[in-house]
Amino acid sequence: MPGFKTCIVIVGPTASGKTNLSLKLAEYYNTAIISADSRQCYKELNIGVAKPPDEDLQRIRHYFISTHSIHSEVNAGVFETYALNAAKEIFLERDIVVMAGGTGLYVKAFCDGIDSIPEVDEEIRTGIRKEYENKGMQWLAQMIEEHDPVFHQKGETQNPQRMLRALEVKLSSGKSILELHSSPKQNRDFDIIKIGIELPREEVYLNINNRVDGMMRSGLPDEAKRLYEYRHLNALQTVGYTEIFNYINGNFTLNKAVEEIKKNSRRYAKRQLTWFRRDENIKWFSPLNIAAVLDYINSKIKQRV
């Protein structure tokens, strides 16, 4: 093993094979995995967030999975602190750490750092949430366009959780959350090798459909019913749960909810790819070509020796 420290970061769209590749690399390098998924960190969410199987979690140490409550505020700043501490802990015994996940902002925070987001005025937050519950997505989109044109142009305007966060930060601080995230890159005291998972779009969509069907068979509606009273929390404003909540409310049939989950998951995958394609430091591979991935990683490590 090399004497310096390296983090292998695996990114890509949802249902592309990041988890499987991360497990293979962690096994090969005899190390642990840090999840960079903004939803798998919640203890109460299981089926709808596609956590790795229990046998894999027991076989290989994972960080940032089932570590927080849905009642906690988790954001990119929280993840940055957590992941850097986790990497430091792993580096005490290993020279290589594996990170895998599709939350682009979390990966950016870990690799490059972000500005400190100011504390949000609690009254502003409460007021925004109540208005959103009463007036819905159209009101939220209008508020974003009016108050935060930067986020309106460049942010995730199909994601109510991100939009609510952007609005409360803008109204509390006077600055767009995207401007606060555009701080100069920070140099980490370890190397970072970024691997992207590349699959044909049709294959990603097929994987999404199969994953959603599997979630339904595993009991996603029952899990959502147990969480229904917490549907107003940020952690539950996410694909897979909001659609089932609409079914519980009587707004959707179950078949309609399933189709909406698949459609919104496809949209999310497209946004993820758009985000990661902007990073020129990512080297893209088929998830099936493990040998090529290992050759690339090992060649990068040898260049440092």
C-alpha cells in the first residue's frame, strides 16, 4: 500500500451501480466506505432510499448510513464535517478510503469545501414551510423566481427540499445558497481520484424501474404509512415517499404513485448526470469493467509514489 492517503470517489446517476462498485473496491483495498447519499443517512428511511443490504453493511464498514434522525438537520456542511472526520479515522489504519454516492453537493463539499451557510431565522423557516404546505409547489417556484434568481436559473427547481432550503437561506442571509457554495476550492491533505459510472440511458431507466418495483414488493407503502405523520419534515420531501403520501392522501392510485416515482427518479438521474458531467476530473467507466477501474486507480497511485 502507498504511504500517502487517497480517497476514491465513485459518482453517477441513481441505480447505475455505484454501491456494487464501491463494495468491490473496498474489498480489494481492504478499507471502509463513506456514503455520499443525502437520504441513506436517516435511520428511519430504509426501503425507499435503497440502502445496501445488511450483509454488505456487516461485511464492510460504512459511514453516513443510518447515522442521523429525520428530525435532524442534515446538509452539505454537516456532511463535509462528518465525512472529513470519518476519512481521518479510516486513514489512521488504511491508506485508501472509498466514497460513493449521487448527491453532487455533498461530494463537492467533501472534495472542495463550501462556505459556511449562515444560521437560518427560525421564524422565517417556519413561515416558509407553512406557506408551502398551504400553497404548494407553484407558490414555492414563484418565490424562488422572485427572491433568488440565481437559484431559479441554476438550482434544482424540481426539488422542493432544495428550493425550500434556498429560499430560507436567501431570506435569512440576503445571499443565494449557490453563491455561498461557490467558495474557492480548498486543498485537502489527501489525494482524490474520481470515478464516474457510465451506462446507456435506457439501461439506467430500466434499472430504475426494476428498483422501484422491488421497493414496492419489499413494502414501501407500509414504510411510508409508518412515516406519514412526519411527511412535513425535510427528510421526507423526497422521491419515493412524497408519491406514496399522495396515494395515502387519496390523490393518486397506487399505480399512479409507482409511475410517478419512476418518472421523478428518471428526472433525478438526468440532473445528477448534468451535475457530474461538469467536473472534468471525473474519469468515466462502465460499472462492469472493474479491471479498467482498478488499472486507472492504481496507475494514478503509482504516479504519486
